[in-house]
Amino acid sequence: MGRHRDTAARVAAAALAALTALTACGDDGGEQLPPCTVCDLPAPAVDVARDWLQWGRGPAHAGAAAVVAQPLARIVDQVVVDGAVEDEKALASGNLLVHYQAPLPIGGTDVLMAFKRGSLKACPPTGGSANSCGSGTWDQLTWGERLYRLQDGRLRVVWEHASDWKPLPDLGGLSGWQPVFHAVVAPDGTVVVPAAHGAIVRLDRSTGAELARVAPFGDAADTFVTGPPTVDDAGRVYYHALTVDPADPWAQDARGAWLVRVDPDGEVTKVDLTTLVPDAPAGDGACKSQFRTPDLPWPPSPEAEPTTLACGSQRAGVNVAPAIAADGAVVTVTRAHRTGRYGYVVALEPDLTLRWATSLRGLLHDGCGSRLMPPTGTPGGCRAGAVPGVDPATNELPAAVVSDQSSASPVVTPDGGVLYGAYTRYNGARGHLVALDAGGALRATYDFGWDTTPAVWEHDGTYSVIVKENAYGAGSYCSDDALCPKSAEGPYQVTQLTPDLDVEWQFTMSNTLACRRDKKGAMVCDGARHPESFELCVNAPAVDADGTVLVNAEDGRLYAIAQGGTVRDSVFLDEALGAAYTPVALGRDGVVFAQNNGRMFVVGP
């Protein structure tokens, strides 16, 4: 393995050296660069086996590269991709509640990345109307896609496409978590980006010119593309669209929800998600909510039942990218519009008829009295007399919740099973990872799953599952400090699991020093210590051909973790901060692409 890595390092170093001979093109943040000579050449062909084409690299979203990650020796270059990042941090007390596209390195020299520009209006101290400041002004930002080319050790802009896409409005429904704008690269090299009114646009990769606009919903102003598209190996593009009430998008039922497939020839097939799952509650049906705060500690009694609310129709979770299995099955995740407790993992046949749908309700048994909660009758535990195993908020076996504040997407495993990272509150808001077999039956669960799309590493005739694992220091199931005292923060870990979700190894974060880069680019550490270390802020880790895991953390560092759970190497990026959950990607030469503080970094030898 060491000889393999040494050989790959020499190849990557030679590739980077060769790039220095190329002539710069385009512009870089307003800087005037020399006339373009390289960009007029045909773009390198897409390699489906080695390039990073979409969320989770391929249609199964496994996050696994066929190359070895190069040493994290230095930052080759960096670019600002979020021009609103300072506004976004100011609105969230210094935190960055934004979901970002995965960098898409293709062709050995190029990388596609979403950009954002504009500003957000701060809310006055006395507050403001929900749509006049803060996240209510998301629609004043502009999202788009840029193609960069790594030349002379720098990322140069080849072209830029400004989209008319806008995110779903927050208005309290997304709790300030900004949805993701995400492109995909088809096997023929064309680039597909979301657009307004539930449409997508296909771009020429060499020039960024618009080749076609596919608008299945016409000019429906209140229809949104709600998550990353997915492209299969035949070039078919799949994505989710949602129509909402513009005045009250979250309390009123969805007006329509679809899985859309666009074939390479532009033919469109739409699947109505509101009627897809036979056993799902109707939009006007009664769904159980949770107990009221005055009734704490929960459950109020062993026989108590929570209040109900109108369910809302089934639709995809916000930020969910459908996954495609090797046999052509399409896997997605749906939920009732008004409550994530009524969610499903859904598999469709290649012709988009229903194969199976598995409810995420009642799959878990580790609520009251389990090892995940303090003892019943004690602070943080359920009320004395509670039925063992139930969720204290509902008095039922716990549901794995489909959260719209998450960016978790389903992953198809090599044996045809499905992984999905769901939310649960009673275990300190850590969520659960759910593993289903190829027929949709429950295989196993693991007690961390919040906002994570796990990576899958195939080896030795089997595979391993890799997730971040954060302990947030939250109260077990409520926010009352007396009844649910906060636990200690940490540990923060990367965990590798078997197919049955048993632990193989764990890496625990140990850095306690907060640092940043000053105006000259020097690393400055202010001496402030974080004894609990820092969260893993990765939402989609990458794993290379050797099983080395690439993750980023809130200490501002990018880590390469070798099999067994030891740090191979790491590099400091820009700033330790309460960071956005971001994905990591690898280029075909093993160079790593990561994000921090609204910037994209290229890291290599």
C-alpha cells in the first residue's frame, strides 16, 4: 500500500507541475488575466469511473474514489465561492447555516463549483417581518456555477453561469438553514444546473453556453428544485420539485411534489410523490405531533397521547438527492409536508413504478430507559413510569425523522441495500443511521445520523460504512436546563462501521486550539482552548482507494484518516468557526477539494 501511495504521489506531482506550463484564462474575482489560449481547446473527456460528477461522486452517492488521496501538504489554491458569507454568519451569531455544493473535479484540470453573490438584510433589534430581513431575503441572492481550471498553480475562471434558481423560502420552516444549489456532470460532459420554476438547464462544459432548458412545470413561480440532481451512467437526470403556497409555504399543504427524470434527449417523466406511497397518510389526515412543553417531563403518563396536526402530503425531504442502484432502481426519501415524523425510504423500478416503500416510524427501540438516555425518573430521563424504549416526545416507538434542515441523502450499498441518516432528538439530537436491505427490510441502525451522507469503502469482498459522529452537548430530549440538563460536548469522532453497523474503528478529534488566517495568510491562534475539541463539519466524507477517509472539521482543518483511525496528515484551511456542513471531493489525480468559511480549497502535495 505504501508503494502504491508513493507512486500516486509522483504521478500527482508531475500532473501539477505540468499545469504550470498552461496559460491562464478567464477572470479571477475581477483580476484581468492574460488572453485565453488553453480554454479554447477541447475540455478533457469525463471519466465516469474516476471523476467526481455529483453529490457523493456517483449515482449511488457512496463518496468513494478510485484513486489514492495525495498528501495534504499544502493549499495549492483557494477561491471565494460564497460572497454572502459574512452576512450569513452575522445572522446566525457567527455560525454558518448554509448547505454547499460538492466541488466537482473533472478531467484532471477542471473543477465545477457553485457560487453565490449578493447581500442579506440584517434584522433590526426589534425584529422584522419574516420575509423582509435575514433568511427572508434569500431570494435577493444570486446562485450559479463556475468552471475553474487549475493553471500555473492557480484556479482560473473559465466561465460562469448565473442561474435564476432560488431556494425554498424559509419563513420559519427551515430554521435558517439555507438549502443547497447543486450541479451535476453528465457522462457526455454537459453540465446540468437547477433553474427557477422547477426547471433545469443543460450547459456546454467548454463554454458554459446554455444548450437546453427543460421546464416540466412551465413558468410556475412557486415551484422549486429542492435538492441536488442526480445523473445515472446513461445520462438520465433525476431531481425533486415542490410547489408550495407562497404566503404560507410550511403551514399550508404542499400544492404538488414530484420526482422528475429527464432523459438525454430531453424527454421528461414525472412521478407524483403525493400519491406514490400507498400507506402514507393523506394530506388532510391526522398525524401525531409531540407533547406540549408545559407537560414536561415527558411522556406525561404511560398512556398519554400527543396532539395531532394535519399531516400534509408526501414530498421529498429538502436537500435530498435521489440515488440510483446498479440495477437501475431509484431510491429517495419522502416525508409528510408538515411533519418529518412520517417519512419513508422509497425505491422505484427503472420505469419509475413503486418497488417498495419502508416507513421510518417505529423502527427504533432505544428511547426511554435505554443507554442513549439518562435513567428514567432522573434529570434528562423520561418521567418515572414511562414505557421502556419509547420516544418521550410521542410515547411511541421512535420515528427516524426526515429533517428539512439536513442535507442527508440516501446511499445505495454494494449489496443493493440503502443507508439514510435521519434525525432523532431524544439521543441529544444526534439522529440515527438507518440501514435497509435490498428489499427495504430493516437491517440495522446506529445512534448517529444527523445531516450525514455516509461514505462506503469496498474492500476484501465486503464494504465498510464511514460517518462523522458528533456529541452536541444538548439536553437529551428537551431544552429545559433543569429537566434536561446539557451533557458534556464531545467526543467528536469519525466512525467506520460494518454493513450491520457495528463499530470497526473510531478516530477522535483532539485538537483544542482555535486558529484563523490573518490578512497576510499566516495562521494565527488566539490561545482560546476548546477542551472538548471541535465538531466534524463534514456532511459527506470521501474515501479513497486505500480506505483513507477525508473529512473537514470546525477547527478549520482538513484531515486524512488512515484505516484504523490514525491521522495520516492534515492541513489548516482558513478559520475555526461554527461551520456549514460541507462535502469533500477528490480529483482523478488524488488532489483533494474541501471547503471552509465560504471558500473552496485545492489541497495537494
